[in-house]
Amino acid sequence: MTTDKPAISLRRRAVQAAMGETPFDRLLKNARLIDMVTGEIREVDIGLSGSIIASVHPCGDDFEATITQDLAGAFLSPGLIDTHVHVESSHLPAHRYAQIVVAQGTTTIYWDPHELANVLGVEGVRYAVESSRGLPLRVICAAPSSVPSTPGLETSGADFRGKEMQTMLAWPEVAGVAEMMDMHGVITGSERMLEILDAGLSSGKLIEGHARGLKGKELQAYLAAGVGSDHELTSAEDALEKLRAGLNLQIRGSHPYLLPDIVSALKTLPHLSSQITLCTDDVPPDFLLERGGMIALVNTLIDCGLPAQDVLRMATFNAALRLQRADLGLIAAGRSADFFTFDSLEKICPDKVFVGGQCIADGGRMLIEETEPTTLLQPPRDTMHLTPVEESDFAIRIPSVNHGKATLRHIKGARFTQWSETTVDVRAGVVQLPAEFSLIWVLHRHGKYPAKPQLALLEGWGELRGAIATSYSHDAHNLVVLGRDPAEMALAANHLITCGGGMALSQNGKLLANVDMPIAGMLSDLPAEQLAAQFKNLRDLSAKIADWEPPYRVFKAIEGTCLACNAGPHLTDLGLTDGGTRQIIDPLTDAWEVP
């Protein structure tokens, strides 16, 4: 982790350099500075002392420096700041993630490690902090509040309340409370959420929101609890209501289909608020390498019609304001020397990236070797606390009926799910899967209680031609399998149980593709390029099993299909849940014998 508090001796040296009394360590000449305060583009020279900016002054002023570098008219922007990210979604350890995003111009991230926390508890957050030390990327951590995201409807590997939050918020590396996904608990004042809110408010640190679907009085009540931001935008109207309510709006890159409408709505406002920031949230490894993280979002927003200067301000200065970091987000004397050069405002392609005053990337490639963290707990493995499953574990049973019919409630749709019901045939007590339906199956994998498979009918995904299994399933990260054939589903599930977690596809009695993630069932040991290739192959081959229909029925939806905190029906390790009423619903409404 980069040094955040320069010593007074360095500050004094910077003062002397700015006054011309001592040389700069590095002098960057002939830059076109994007001024995030005024919106101007100014031709300047920049003097650096150690890790901080000592002076921003007109080109040609007479200063001495140990190293002088001519930027030849390149544009210069502060390093990008990602205000909300789950590094775990890249399936890379932090040191490999840093090698990719820093070369893309991202120099600071605000990491909510709640995926690790849902598997490992407080030790998962400690692992995130420790694995971030000594990296070329500044990693600011949040204390996960969503462990689990929906208490009572799911079981993860830990359960955070006030005590755990106080422990994490006392760490200097933790800057606030991560997204408050239990919206119902915040609004109704559940004991657990009151403890978490009290810990956050008492710490004086940030409280991050997850206000998915909230509007009107519920949105106002959510803010009144002390929440300050939201990245769960569902439409342009939703974005405007949240901005007007006073939330820090975190436009995220993981739902690009919303961005054109959001940009159009923002352009109708009298001005672009400093309350608008950017975040990636979740980026898989192949997209991270091929398209980029924050830089992809920046360029998408420019393509949608926002001026580059405004987008960069959102990704830098506005973000620093949100994170309460007066040392970041601006190229000005006294600030951290984190910035990058680029040649065009039409499409921003970072060239030289400086972190702490050192050029560490050039032409999109890192100039330094992959940096292992300076202190590191052993990577957490062996988190799939399960024995192999049988084909019989993938049957929906109706014990009261031998030969007859049953009416079952089921899940309809992807992402925005709805309740529906259908009547099915029952043979020897087992539901016969109807045409145009598939199965979703969830098994608790954290060893908190004797695991019992939960199953539900899934409509709107078509007839899956094989099985898709994952142990990376927001946010409880239990073992999830989708398919129709019990043999295919058992094959994919057992591979993940054996290898320690990850993702797997099966078809025609064989494993079609797999990405093993033995670290907490969500991170890979592979180098980034190999992991990205495996992940892309698995994603591509998944089209042999499922007929994807963007923007909702997509491969990514597999990872979020059990998110019980969202409205509508979702299957968890405890059964079929209703995100609106916060109840576990018996899927069986009626059953009868047929002569």
C-alpha cells in the first residue's frame, strides 16, 4: 500500500523545492493539465519531491531537478479512483489485480471485501488488508456490513454485528462501513443493523449504501439512517431521484446498458454535481484485461456524450471528496503524485502512470515486476466444507404423493425475478421437470450446519442443456448449480467440491470447462492472463448450455441469482425466499394423487 502520510521532512523539502532553494526530485515539463477544479486545460510544468507534488507552475520557469522529463504536450490527469469495488470478482489476488488496473490509470480503490468476509469472517477482511500492503495500488478498505446480506434468509460463513464492525473500523486501513445491503433492516431498525450503524456513526467514518429499488419515503428513511452513497442504479429516473435526495451517486461500469439513459438524464441538469463518482463494482478477469476496469467506464461515458473533463473529474476529484481524502484526486502542490498521461480526449488511453512520484507503467504495461504483498497471511484454502453429492440430491420430492400432481411456486425471470406457479407431474414422489423449465439448486458450503440441498423450479432461463455450477455466488457464496439433468448437475458440483471451489460446466457426461478457485472458493492461483483465458473459455462455452438474452439473462446473472436482499423470489441455502417480505416460502401449495 502506498504511503499516505508524508513525513514533515518531506513536506519541508517540497516547500524548499517549490521556492527554488533545492532541486525537485523529478521535473515533468510541457504537460497539458486537466484542471479538475476549474475545468481548464493548462500548459504547466510539475515538480515532484518524493511521493508528493511540490509545484505546478507555468512552462519554462527556471527550476533545477535531479530528473527532468519532457511530456511533450501530453494530457495529464490525476489517477483514477474506484469508489466501490469487490476485487474478488476479478478472481485475482490483490497483487495481481493491482498489476492490471494501475497500468490502466487506476491508482486508488475503495475495496469492499464482503465476498471474502462472507466466507471467512473478520479474517477474510484481515486477509484483504494484509494482501494489499506494499502494492503499487493504493487500497482503502471498507468494513463489510453485509455478512450475510440478508440475515434470516441465508447462511454464509460468518455473521457480522456491532462487535465485528467495531473491530474492523478500528483498523487504520478501514475507511468506513461497506454497502448496507440489508435495506429492510436499516429502515425497520433491526437490532443487528442498529448495531452496525451505531459502530459506523461512532467511528466518524463513511457509511456506504445499497439502495436498490428504494424510492419515496423509503429512500428518504434510508438516508436518514446515515447512509451516504449508492451504486445500485436501476434507471435514469432512479439515478436522478437519488442524486436529488443527496446521495453520492456512484455510476458503475458493471451495468453498461443503463449508462446512455443515465448520461442523458444528467445532461438535463443545470450542472454536474460533485456528488457524482464512478465505480466498477464487479469486473471479471477477461473483461478486466481486454476492456479495462475504471478506464473502460470512463471511455463508455465519453462515448455516451459526457465531456472527457467532466468524466475525469467524477473519477478523480469527486471521488477524493467522497472518500474524504484531501491528498488525492487533484494535481496540485501538496497532493500525492499519482497521475497519468494520455494523448486524446476522445478516447483516453493511459500511457505513463505515476504512483508516489515514480513512473511505474508506460504504454499500458507495468515497468515493475509483480509485487507480492510485504506482509501476508497464508491464502485461505479448504473452504468447501462438503462431501460429494449424489444424483438423487438433485430431485424435488413430494413425499405425500406417489403418483399424482403438485402445484409449486417458482422463480420466473433473471435479475428482476417474479413469483409464479405451475402444476407438475409427480412420479414415485419426485417432481417431473416440465418443458421450458430448469432447476436451481443451492447447498450450504461453510460447515455452519448439516447441509441440506434446496431446490426450486426456474422459468425464463429455457431448458438448460447441461449444468452450470459456481461457489462464487453473491453474497453468501454457497454452492449453486443450474441445470435439468441430475447427473450433469452432480458432475459439476462434485468437481467444485473436490478442487476447492470456482466455476464448472458439464454436458453429455463430461466436464465441459472449469475455472478452479481454491482460495476461499473465489480466487485463483493462476497468472492473470491464464485465468482470463480460462474464464473467457468457460463463458463462451456456457452458451452451449444456456441461451443468453441480454441485458438480464446473461452469464453474469449466474453469480447474482441467489441475492436474497433484492426484491422477488430467490433460492438460498435455507430455501425459497421472498426479498420483499423477508420470508422463507414453502414452494408447495397443493398436491394430490391421480388414479
